[in-house]
Amino acid sequence: MNFNDLKKTVIDFFKSVKGRNCITLLIFVAIATFFWVLMALNDELQRDFELPVSFDNVPSDVTLLNSQPVVLNVSLKDKGSSMIRYGWGKPPTVQFDFNDVKAKNDKIIINPLKINNAIRGIFGQATVVALKPDSVMIPFTRRPGKIVKVRVETGDITTSGQYVVSGNLRAETDTVRLFSSTKIPANLRTVDTEPINAEYLTDTTRIQARIIPPEGMIAIPSTVTVMIPVEPLVAREITVPVEVANAPRGKTVVTFPSSVKVSFLLPMSVYNNTDESRFVVSANYSKRSSTTSRMPLTISGAPTSYHNIELHTDSVEYLIEQHQ
């Protein structure tokens, strides 16, 4: 069916008795919906909000010591028409002027009356049904703070398949400033991040990590970017000479073959700098087999950054030469 046929079918339907009845029904549904919405907007509604608190005109030498953002949990009742404008987007912020709030013993104290007035300044004549907390107390300090080093706390980090974490985790901001209402101890020189956890990484990754300051202190900035270096593993094969261990005194043990192949995976960045001299392949004479005339092989000395190290043969034949 082409567009013209479809158009004709629709027109014919709405010209029929059944089509006219459908149009009438839709009109009455639309009118009923309009009146229902109008009545709902005039009804009183109760709704809960989480309102963040902020402060204006904070002096440059003052640092607020709240480790978590202050949030007011408010339950309001008002007409639906008044509530609907706050139903979308971010909730409004309750703002206080630092110069207008009560400060005592290096603490900001905001009483319930001031909080209620600030909320009504946002929501008009809405009724505050419930408020938690009903007052706010935030310590602050005028001390300059102390710069300390950031130490990254490594948690559970895994990579996918042929990838590896190729170095130490590093905070791109390596220092933060600690603030406290009391003197910061002289021996406090570092602060840790929260444990860094990540799964199935396939590339160098950056994660925002929260600083964990000592109790009663805050860190600025409160988060730092931590880089997790990840790179692919590539295959490499080398030939390593066989060394004989525990050879009998006065005799020379010759192995066949005299060297064996070793395969392994290593980070791409060190592929061209493979330290082959660190590999040691040993044939243990004291564990030789009298039935097969072979000595078992073991490998050691490989750098910790090498993975899946494998000998291509697990034993070698040998011949004993008598010294003259």
C-alpha cells in the first residue's frame, strides 16, 4: 500500500459513522483530562525535597570544615500549580550570607527560624511540614592549613585478557591542603586516597578518588584524579643456555640441547629492552632420571613484569665427561 492509498483509507474511516464516533470520544477525553489537570493544580500537594545549602560572602581567610555537603530534607505542602515548577531539574539551593548567620566559637549556627524563612523565600507561602535537620552547625577555621603529600591506596584492580597494569598508580595532583580547627601535627605529612578499585581495564584509565583526611579535618581539593597505567601484553620468545646444578665433583655434565627456547608475555613498552641475561634455566643433576637419562628443567630470575613464562621443553638429555 502506497502513501496515497493509506491517506484515502484514513480519510474514508473518519468520514464513516465509526470514525466520527472516535473523534467525538477523543474530544471528550481531552476535555476531561484538561479539567482533571486543572483540579489537580488547585489541590494541595505534599512533596519532599533535598535542598543543598551554600554560603555567600565567606571571607577569604575562612574555611568551612564540613566534610560532606549540607543538605536539608524538607517536606512541603502547597498547591500543585506552585509545586510543579520545582518538579524538573536540580532542586533549588538554600543560600545564607556568612555575615548574617551567627558565628560562635568558630562555628556557624543557623536556627530553625532562619532556615524556615530561607525556605519560604524560595517556595513562597508553602507550608513546611517536616524539616531535617531543623538546625545547622558547621565548624570553620581561620588557620592557613598545611600542604601534605597524597598517597594512593590501591584496592582491587583487574585487567582484561592480554593487558596488564604496567606501573604504580599515580595521583595527578600530588599534594592537598589540610584544614583543621586545631593545630595540625608536625609529623602528619601524607594523606591517603580511598582504595582504588577497577575491573577489566584495557587502557590507561583515570579515576576520581576521594581523599580520606584525618578525623576533624578536611582536604582541599577533596578529590584527586588517579591514573592507572595499563598497556597490552605482547609475546616474545628467546633462547636461554642450560646451566647444570649439582654436577658430580670432577666431572662435566653436557646437556643436549645446550640451550632451550622460552616464551613469555611482557608489556609492550619493554619489548625492545628485554633483559635476557636475567633468565636462568637449570638442569638439576641430582633429580635426573635413571630410566630416561634426562634431567628436569626449571626457570628462574624472570622480571616480575613478565607473564605466562613457559619452557618449550621440560627436560634435557645429558652426557658425563670425566676430567683428565
